[in-house]
Amino acid sequence: MHTIQPPFLQANDTIAIVAPAGKVDRTKVEASIPVLESWGLRVKIMPHVYAENGSMAGTDSQRLQDIQEVLDNPEVKTILCARGGYGSTRIIDQLDWTKFQKNPKWLIGFSDITAFLLHLNQMGYQSIHGPMGIHLFREDAQASTEMLRQMMMGESLPQIQAPAHSGNRIGEAKGSVIGGNIALLASSIGTPSQLNTDGKILFIEEIGEYPYTIDRMLGQMQRAGLFNNLKGLVIGQFTDIKPNDGNPFPLSIEDIILEKVATYDYPVSFGMDIGHDQPNFPVICGAEAELKVTEEGSELSF
């Protein structure tokens, strides 16, 4: 399926920051605003970005109101999510995409924002898995932020490299790239946002889980057929994986993944800087890319 690529940004375009999921650290967002302004962009902070409702950035209706407004507003050329956390799936089915479809724009985020990336892919639109509003000011995020800037301003498309890895499976693949956080991928199964991964290059990442829960989520994806007809698999960062002290799960993360795709022969790349660590390089979800995995390492290039 051909996907629609929103327009790249130009000087004086407006980028809106929204918080559809977890509550936001104001100081981090405010520190990132000058970075966006240095790109020549106008920054619009939506009214409920700093709202709080328990762990979430305001009530469902507040978060829904903000994201609906930026989807509908033709002056907003890009939507930058402030952070992940939890809350996107609580509001996604209440959104009206009619005006967005007449005036497509980029949506940027990762982690819990994977819910939106998957939904946009099913609708036939490209989006960005990449740094968010609380990350752009960080020194250790400069490389990924600069790659995002070059991409958003239409200067160059991402090329992400990774060193050789013992779990890699050598090969080359071309296809549309899609993926994101495993928990969101697994929880999309059986919903209108569920991925069709046939002929795609899938990328995955995760944070803060036990090995057995990763095994269970990847097992659910396997049972649903999401690994059956891939062109390639890219494994991003697995951050803050919890130890099973005293009752350890017998398989490593690498073992769990390789077990799930053992019966297929497409290339597999471990160790790409995509996910919850820095750098977190941007991935254009829905865009065509080439994956090369060699003895020397691997590269994903758009």
C-alpha cells in the first residue's frame, strides 16, 4: 500500500506540542522550545500540555481536545508529542481524522505514541517514530535531534547504522517500515489499528519490562501472524529490563526474539539506536527503506 507523505517543514511553519499520554515535566518542554525555534519554526503549546490527572496529562477529554484541535488546525504543520507514558489508547478511537485527511501533517513520538503511529499507518499516512518534546534539549540527544531536524526540514532522510551483533541474520531487504513499542504493538491486535506486517520491515523496542512479559507479548504477536511474512526485522533498544531475582526467566531478550523468528529466513538486525535510550534516531513509519545486514554491521536507510 502506498502511503501519503505529509509535507516537510519550511521556515515560519508552526509545530504544536501536545501531551496525549503521560503527564509532562514543564521544565523539559520549555528547554526544548528554543531548539525548535532555532530551526525557524513557530512553537504552539496546546492548553492542556501541563495538566495533570494522576499519571496522565489531564483528563481524557482534555487530552482529546488538544489533539483534535491540532489535527483540525490547518496552521499547524507538525504535531510533536511531549512524551509517552500511558493514555493514547484511551482516546484514539474518539478522534475525528476528517480534516487531517484533507490536510495531512507529521505526527512525531514513540513509546505510548506508537498507538497513533500504528493507526496512521493503517489509514495510509506516514509518521515519525522519534524524539519528543521532553528530549530535544538534551546533550545526549543532539545526534538524533539533528537527524530529526534534517528530515523534517527536507534536507536528508535518516540512515541508521548499528555495529555487528552475534544475533544478526545476514541479508538485504526493501520494504515499508513500521513498528514501535512492543506493548503497543501487542495491544493493537484485534483493534482497528492492528498492523498488517506482510512485506514490511518491522522494528521493535521496549522499556521497563520483565523478560517473561516480553516473551508473552512477542508470543502474542507471533500467534497473530505478525512475524510470518516480514521482509526484515530491526531490534532497537531494550531499556531498563527488570531482573527476575530469585526466579530468573531462562531466556535472554536475544534468545526470546530469535526463537520467535527461527523458522523464517529474512534479515534480522540487533542494536539499532531506536527506542528509550539516547540517541533515539527517527524512523519514518510507512516509508520505503532498505535494510542491509552484513558481517560488518547493519544499516537502515530511507
